[in-house]
Amino acid sequence: MVYKIDAEGETSQLGLTVSSVDGSQATVDMLNMATGIVTQSTIDCEEGAIKQFPLVTMSTLFGDIMNGSLKMDYVSGLIAPSEATFVANNWDMGWESQYIMNGNITVEDEGDTLNIVIDDSPVTMKWQTAGTGETVTVAAGTYTNVVKVTREMSMEVSIDAGGMAIKSTMLINSTHWFEPYVGMVKMQIDSASMQYQGMTFPVILNESMELVEFRPAQ
């Protein structure tokens, strides 16, 4: 799979290849097509459900506006329930996944710099199906049996404000489109915000992803 990522006016491409499968685990090679750097991730599955997947990482949420390092450790939940579970629920269901995140990011926005520190932060992703049987056209082609899923992602962060640490909650809402037996064909960030002492401040995150090439295993 090759994805095009558009973030803050910059375009990049990410290649994903399932290099090996061993029981309920798969190894995925992630190629940054601009730098040629390949990183590997392990995908854990359980009875047809996907427990974690590299496209949940923050680097694909913030793209080129982010500088820093982040590490996400799986805690519980699912990225995608099994097909049998979807069918049993008539493809109308919600589910959650939890992670622990560490690291720091620097977000550049219209000349302003925002330093965010993430220290053992609980991350919760709430997923909800929002439509089935949709037709979506991307660079890789037209898909006619697409499942639309919304995701609300929340995390506790600390903002460096002139040497003073401000504890707040960051929220990112996104929409994802999945074609069965292919994977994610499209993603877009709908909104992002910071919550502090009962107040909500918008954060501008303009990012989308779309599938530009898909080759099934031989």
C-alpha cells in the first residue's frame, strides 16, 4: 500500500508492505518515500480483530508540521473488530483502544511555535461506524463497499508556555474510510482542540491521507 499524505500544504508518500506473517502477528515495513528510511512495526491480531496498527502513530496525524519524537505503547482495546463482530452488530457499533504515549512534539502554526510534552499520557481512541456501502474514489481507484468510521482521540499533554507547564487535554477528531479486504483508503482530520480549565482552544491541523497504490499479496 502506498499512501499520499497532505499536511499543511506539504505532500509526502508512505509505503506499507506486509513483509511476513507468523501466527497472529504480522511484520509491516514502513517506507518514507522522501528519505528512503524503512521502519518496522508489529501488527497484533486476535481472532480476526486488529489490536494495533502503525497508522495510529502520531507522525501520521501531524505530518510535516511536527518535529520531535513520540512512542506509543499498546494497553488495551482494538483498532478494528473482526468481520464476524461487525456482521453480528449489523455494522453499527462503537469500540475503544487505549495507549500510553511518551515524548515531545513541536508544532509550527503560522509562525508560532508550540512545545508539547507528553509524559506517560493515557491516550484513548473512540471509534464509531458512521456508514456502510459507500463509494469513495481515490488515486488507487474507486471502492464501492466502503465502511466509514469516525474516531475521537484524546490525550493528556503539558504545554510549555514560557517556562511554565500548563496541563491540558488534546482532542483530535478524524474520519476514516475502509474497504474490506483492502484496508484504509482515505483519512482526514476534521477538528483538533486543546482543553484547559474548562476552556476549549482550537488547533489547526490540516491533514488528509489517501491510498494511491494497492497490490495484494501473491
